[in-house]
Amino acid sequence: MAPPTFADVLPVKQISSHQYAVTFENEWCIGTVPNGGYVTSAFLMVARAHMSRTHRNHSGSLPINLHLEFLRRTSVGPAVFTVKDIKLGARISNLHVVLAQKQEHNDQWQDEVQGYITMSKIATEEGLSLDTQYQPWPPALPVNLELLGAKGRDENYIIRANDPFPSFRRAAQNIQIFLVQPDRRPPPGQSGRPRAIVDQWVRFAPKTPSLNPSKNITGRWTNDALGFVVDMFPQIVESYVNPFVEEAAIGLHSEAELKKFLTSNEPRAKFWYPTLTLNLDVKKLLPEEGVEWLFVRVMAKAIRNGRFDLNIEVWDEAGELVASSTHASLILDASRNITRKPKEKKDVKL
């Protein structure tokens, strides 16, 4: 059996020529809300499915650029994506995609997320290419991926094995994250490295029972997964406001110490970080069968008045840039995530 990819996690069902259905699962939530990256990957897969099923002469067109506006929180359960063909071109096509869900309290459909997606046949693109020699700065530390996979650590990186709030951050249980070991991190400000940078190597580890009944099988990253990849990492805000918890996640404190800390301080996740907008620029086509490892750098430039930005870069083992992303996000009390108010406005009727 081939290792699972993100297409196995979120099957896309075609309803009509321009509508598609996806079901969001509880295992991919932060609190009660499906992870924004998980939702973003659904947009990527719907766009790919639309070009291959409705516009067969454009089969092979994949997202190269995406912009999403998260209007309202999404929910576990069925979602319908409606696609409008803005432009169908010989090389570049543009789609407008809307995600809607039925509201429990009034049985009406409501727009939750809207986006524009630019499509191209990445595998056959031609044109001027120049070697800019761009690399992450400060440079990423060297890695031994064979050792990381076998032992969970190498000279520079260590697995983030103990998410302190696993019942709240369920989506985070579907990825293996390997972070720079604390004694290998230069002090903030040295080598031009801000404190608000997170470097990680990641593997896909879906916990969906039908895909991974033993819960120890790693999958493969494909372009479908890039939405999830650019939105799953230790939260930078936490490294400032709750460093003990993040230290415990990589084993610097015992389980008993963490339990004591949470009992006496904050027994639940303190904050929720909903995404307002997400942009994704795809630079490279990953193999159809996927890759085991990706390197992700996350950086925040300003955290102010309960709002912050994120800049993310995704690199492969060969040191080639796969994708870049920017987010605008909020910092809210976690209670806002699990307390839902009725939504009155009717936006869409399906």
C-alpha cells in the first residue's frame, strides 16, 4: 500500500460541473474549527479537480498562486465549493472559489471562505529561468534526515513529541515536527536572527483511522498538502507568553512538571490564532508520489494589538524553494474558538 497523501485525507466529490463537496473531519481541527491550512489544501484540491474533470483540455493545471479570505469560522461536516471560471487561458487560468456550509440553527447555507486561485501546467512550464542563489537567512542548520527519522533527533534537531494541548490542537497530531534543539539556537539578535523565527523539518503523519490504523505510518507531501504545511507549526506567540509549554513539547521538562505547571497556571490552551487572509505562491511541483521531508521556516515581523503577520517558506531536501506564504492572523482567547454564536445572515442558497 502506497503511503497516504493529502488527497487521501480529503476526497473531493463532484456535484456538478462547477460544484464540489468535501467533508471536514474532527481530527483536523483546532478546538471546534477545522485548521485553516487543512481548509486551504481543500481549496487546492478542488481547483485541481475542477480543471481535470470539467475542463479536460486543461487537465494537469495546478495551483501556482492562491489568495483566501477567511470570512467566518468553518465547521466539522459537509462543505460545498462553488467554482467560477474567471479566465481560461492557454497557459494561465483564474478561478474564483467559494466555500459554503449549512448552518445548524437555521438550515441555511452561508459563505465561510472565498478565494482566487491561479492555475498553470507546472510540469510543462517554459520560459526564462535564472539562478538567484536565494537561501534562507540566517542559514538553516544542517540536518541528518535518516537519523531524525530513526531516532527522533540528530545533532541539531529534535522531535516535538508532546503537544501540551493535544485535545485542542488535534490537527497538529497529523504532522511530525522536528525543531532546532535549544542549545543549538543562537541567542536572539545574534547572526541577525530575530527571536520570532521557527525552523522545522516536517513529515506527514495522518491519524485518520481509515488511512493509518496503527497511527505510526508516515505519509508523503504533495502539492495538495502545501496549504496544510504552511499553517502548521509551533505558534510564535507561545514562545513569548508561555515558553515553559513549548520547552516541554520537546522534552526539556518531564510530564509531571508539565502537569504541575498546567494545573497551577493555565490548564488549557490560552490563545487561538484564526487566519484572516492567506496567500500561497507555489514555486515547484513535488513528485506525484510525494516526498517524505520538507523544511519550513516561519517568521513574524510584528505582533501588535492582537494581530500579527506570518511569513513562511517551504524547501525540499535538495535545497530548492517549493512555496512561500504570507498570513494575516488574530490572537484571541481560546474560549472564542469553542463558543459559537448563531449566524443570521443568509449568503448562499444551494
